[in-house]
Amino acid sequence: MNYLKYVFVLLMAALLTACGGGGGSAGTTSGGSSSSSSSGSGSTTVVSTPTLVVSLADSSGVALSTPRTLKSGLFYLAQAKALDGSANPIANQVVTFSTDSTLVTLAAPTALTDANGVASVKMTPLSAAGAGSVAAVMTYNTTTITGTAASYQVTPAAATGTPTLALALTDSSGVALSTPRTFLTGSIYKARVTVLDATSAPVSNLVVQFSSEGVAATISPSSALTDANGVATVQIVPGTTTGAGSVKVSGVVNGTTYSSAGVSYQIASTSVAATMNYVQPSTPVSLVVSNASSGNKLATASFKLANSQGVGVSGQPVSLSLNAQSISAGVTFLVNGVNTSATQTFTTDQDGLVSISVASGTLPTPVLVTATAVSNSNISATSVGLAVTNGRPTQLRSSIAASILSVEASPGGTSIIQGVQSTLTVLLSDRLGNPIPAGTVVNLITSHGQIAGSCVVAIVSSASQCSAVWTSVSARPTNGWFTVLAYLDGEEDFVDANGNNQYDGGETFYDVGQAFLPKDAKASAFNSVTDQPIAGGMTGALSCNSFASIPYQMPTSCDGVWSSTIRVRLGVTMNWASSFATITSLGASSKAISMRITDDLGNAMPSNSDLLATLVCPATMSSPPTISGQSRTKTPNAITPVDVTVTFSDTATGCTMTMSVTTPAGSVTRQSFLVP
């Protein structure tokens, strides 16, 4: 018996040792955590703090994505998931929820966690818009556990009307295609839908399905999810078959399927030509006739062959032809240095372009170049604004004028007023009255004073012209008159009997001799001692009687041969006027007085001088007459004296008539006459 007691005691001691007794601890929990240690093993086990995870879900329990949007009129679930330190669900745990009561209401402030550790309460948004958060808290093993709040925003009431699905087809960069929407084979496009509810608010996280009908176009992917802006985009790749089709999109909103209207498109091949267009320059092109001494005689006509989207079609043959009128006027193509009027065939370059050089002929004419696609004669275009319009200047079609013919540039006698100016304008035309080419240079010289040596022709208000300024300087002409001469290369006028716009033997022409500048503008003939010959042009030793009216022509300098190279000369005689007038009576009666008004040399007073007559009668006249008429009140723009007649309303015997002449510079001359 004692032996059995001894064995029992030994067994109990062994069991106690195996169970960690005799000086070990079972462990403590504080603040929601616990730890235990064993002196026998030397190891430590750490248990984590319990957690509470707060989230929001829709009425079906699907978690809302951030940012969480709540629409009034619907209900949602506020949820909290409780896990112990080992991440195991805590069931039957009381969780307390809280939120902003001005934005949402909770069906209950507390809820028990289920077997999955989840506690849920119904949450209903109010009508007010704003942002808030839901918080949750629980007490576990005497420790308070607070979950991170879940934020949300409340939007106005959910739409009860029909949502809209707006579908657009765009290019690869997102730019909407214009109608008719055309897909080109080998390119990539996009279909973009924007989904809005009845209040025009974006519908996000909606699965939409895209589909196509008609000619095949691959949509990839066939479905997509709308973003926060209610937008979903997919890629469209047209097939190789041309034709028409359409795209539509659908989606399920609040359990109902809605679809967009079909958006049509057409598929076109990049290699199929559809249009031909003349590539028009920014300004119309005008050529000069081929026998002109200057100016542009060659132009380029370009055409573009394009597909239905305006993209150039390369590698296609195009024929180019001139119309009959252009050919009869001598217009040709210039191909590899050879002039030809035959139809030409060129191949379009990488941009769908063909170009050809057009050379002018001898006759002014509109020029029509027609380009036609060889593969389809219905695809063609004709040049616009191309013409041969002008040529060489001629004597009979050109002129010169001065802004001030009688310049106030002397106080009298040989004295001068330096720096007085007048503008000379030269207008030039060819034999048919067309403007000559812009850029033509005109030379100018003068017998007295100073003139700009040249001017360059420009097209001003559709007329070819240039201007130069004359300035008073040096000596005044002895007799007051002087000459300004403009000259340039041109051709002799002729009668074009056969209408080919070029001189042919036997046709009448007007021989032009050598030009000269007279030193004495009042002289009636060329003075070989004082006058200045102008070199250049075709000259000879024959009489120039055939066209003697041409001015500034040396009398025996014609050659009897039509020439395309002469000096067209344009001269103007001007007056170097004084500031003070000489007023001479030409005749007087009791009812009128006539006068001649000149400068000190017997020429015109300065152009645009004021003329004013006054009448003063004796005080003894009971009914004194008045001036009833004055034939001129200003001097004209001329170089010869002006006559003025002043008439009276009644007999003015014994009265005094005074004529006042006021120049543009303000000088005044008065002369009085006693009425007989």
C-alpha cells in the first residue's frame, strides 16, 4: 500500500511538470492585448489588437467605390466588420454607428455582428446635398475599438425619368467626325458614349454594350465601364469592305435597359479617288504676252486628286489639257523644256498632286487648264483666275500728269523758292489697253528743278502706274516753263489686221523716232544745240511724218521699220510761277470788266489760287449796284494765263472794282479798276 502511494505521488509530480506548473503563469489581458512566456522554451507569442472596418454599400450589399455618392430617395447600408487580434470574425458584438443627421438617417444606432463579424444598419440620404462620414465603435474585452470613418457625399434626388446615352464617333485623338462620318481603311477610330440620368448627372460605374450593324467594323472591347463623368470609350477599326453601317450602345439603369440611337458611318478606301480640285494661288495669276520685254511669262497649274475625305490619292494617272481658245492665243505647256499644246498625262505624287508649267502666247486670253482622272473621266477640274492679260507699253496708250502744273516756286524774277514740290504720275498700257507688268522701271528727267530718277510700276486700283516727285531747286527758267520727261522701253503701235496680236509685214504701223528733252519748253522745234537726245530704241535717219503728232521726237530719226524696241516717251510742260500777280484789263463797260491774270513772266499764277472781286461805289448813289457774277473764283491747274470777267447788277459807272489774287502760300495781289 505504501508503495502504491509513492508511485502515485511520483506520477502527479510528473504531470504537474508537464503542464508547466510549479512557478509558471497562465497569462493576462490588458488594453485589448495579451502575452505569455515560458522559462522552459524561452519564446514569446504576441496577439494583435482587434479591428473594426467601416464601409458603405448599396441596397444590395455591393460596396460603394470612392468617392461614395448617395442619392436621396434611395437607401444604403452602413457596415462595420469586427475582427479579433487573430483576424477572426467577432460574432454577436454590439457596434454603435454615428453620422451627420442633417444629411442621412440611420434605421438604428446599433447592430449586432453576424457570424462573419459584420454589423449593418439601413442608411437613408435626406434631400440636402453635402458631404459627411459614418463612424462605428465597439467595446471588446473592456477595450473601446473605434473604426476609421467612411466618407460620402449626398447628391439631389435620384432621377425618375429616362436616362440619356449620347453616342459620338471620333478620330483616334477624340475629335468628333463631321457628317457624313467616314472611316478610312487602315485607320483607327473611337466610339464614345456619355450616360446621364434624368437630372443630367453622370451615371458612373455603368456597364455599357457597343454593337454595330451593316458593313463590318471591329469594336474593341465590346463593353466598357463609365467613369466618374459617365463616359465610356471603345476603339473601332473599319474592315476592308467599303460601304455603310452604324453603331449603337446600351446599358441597364435601375433594372431597365436603355439604348442610344444608331450613329451611321461609311467606310471608304484611301486609294479610291473621289474629287479633283484646282490648287488656286492666293492671288490670280496674270502672265504677260510672250513678246513682252519684261514680266512673268510662265505659270504653274496644280491639281489635287483626293478621296472622299480630301486625302490625296497617289500614283494615279491624270490627263492635262488646254482649251481651244488658249491654244489659238499661243498658250502652250512647257514640258522638259519643250513647248507643246498637246494633252499631257502625269502621275499624282504622294500628296495626290500633279503640276504643269503654262507658257503665255502672243495674244491676251483667259487660260483654262483641265485635269481629268484617267480612271474616271467624271472626276475633273479646271483652272481658275489664270490669264494672259498684258504686254509692252505703247505711246498711244500711256500718259503723264502733274498734281500741280503751275508751282509757286518764285517770289518774282530770277529768284526761287526752294523745295516746292509737285507729284508726277505716269499711267502705262499695252496696245490693247491692258496694264503693263508691275515692277517695270520708268526713267524720269527734267529740264529744270529736280526729279526722282526713276519710279517702279505697281498695279494700283487695277491700273499700272508709278509716281515721282519734282522739287524746285537751282535756277528758274527764263520764260517760266520747263519740261519733265518720262521714258521706258516699249513697242510701236500698229493696226493688227489679222487679230493675232503681233505685227505682220504689210500692216500699218506708226514709226517712232528718237526722243529728246527740250531745254526751252516754249520752243516749237528740236534744237540740236540745246536739247538733250535720249539714247535707246530703234532709230534711223528718215523723216517721222507718218506720225508727226508724237511729241519730243527728233524730226529725222525714224527708220521706216516696225520695231518692238522703242522709247515710249511721256512729257509734261509745267510753269515755275511767281507769288505775285499781274492783273491787266481786257475791256470794261458800265456793267462788266474783263481781266487777264498772269504771273510776272506772263504765265499762269500758281494752281488753285483764290480770285475775289469786290465793288465799292460812291456814297452819293442811292441804289448802288453789286457784283452779280464772276467767271472764275480759282485759277485752274494749268500753265497759261486765266481770263476773268466780273459783271454788275446794274450800271456801275464811277464805282471801283478790285480784284484780289491769293496764292496757296498766302501771297496777295490786289488791282483796282474804275468802272467807266
